[in-house]
Amino acid sequence: MTQDTGAAATTPRTSAAGDVVTIKLPAAGAYLSVLRTATAGLASRLDFTLDEIEDLRIAVDEACAMLLSQAVPGADLECQFQIGADSMRVAVSVLTLDGREPSRDTFAWTVLAALAGAVDSSAGTDNRVTITLQKRRSGTSP
């Protein structure tokens, strides 16, 4: 006899490029610690160094902060982690009021690029804005 504890087990999806883990939470700063923890845990699975893990945590936090400032009240923030053999791609998105991508000539964007390696953004027709980060483990080629 199995007792139902009410907890649900989730399994990440697997794509040709590796596992994909998606986290959706309220678009509020109080929940960013969940994403920082998830980022660190997933990066450690790839044997990132402690410095690389911390850089990625800060980059995800900064990307979220950029998006939260223009999020529709009550919207959800979605973060998708695509885990490859030696890299992690993180896409953070939220429904925004105006669908405007973050400016690429700001200090915050420069920090993102320095911490994550590759950074991009896009806006959908539904005003959903996405910031994508790509971090490679040191010692691997692009």
C-alpha cells in the first residue's frame, strides 16, 4: 500500500541538446532566491567551478531584475534551463507592459555579458520579453 503525500515528482524534459528544466514562479523579487538556488544546483551538475556558478547565479538574478521592472502585475516569470554536456543555456521571460527589449548599451547588459559569456534578448508579439544567457564550463571550446 502506497501513501500519497501530496508531493509531485517532476522529471526534466530531454532534448537533442540535453535536459531541459523549466521553473515558473510569480514575477516578484521575493522569489528570485528560488532561481538562484536552482541555477547553482544545475550548474554544479555540469562541474562548473565555484566562480562560474556564482557568476551564473548573479547573471540570472540580473536578467530577472531587468525583466521584473517591466513585468505586467500578477504575471509569472518563466526560467528555462537547457543543460548540455559542457554548457548551460538559461532563458528568462515574462509578459511585459510594453514588449520592449532591454537596452544593450547599459552597464547591466555589459555585466550580463561578462558574467554569462553570451547574452541575447527577444520580444514576442504578445509583449513577452526573453533574455537568454549561455554559459560554458571553463576549458571547453564554443
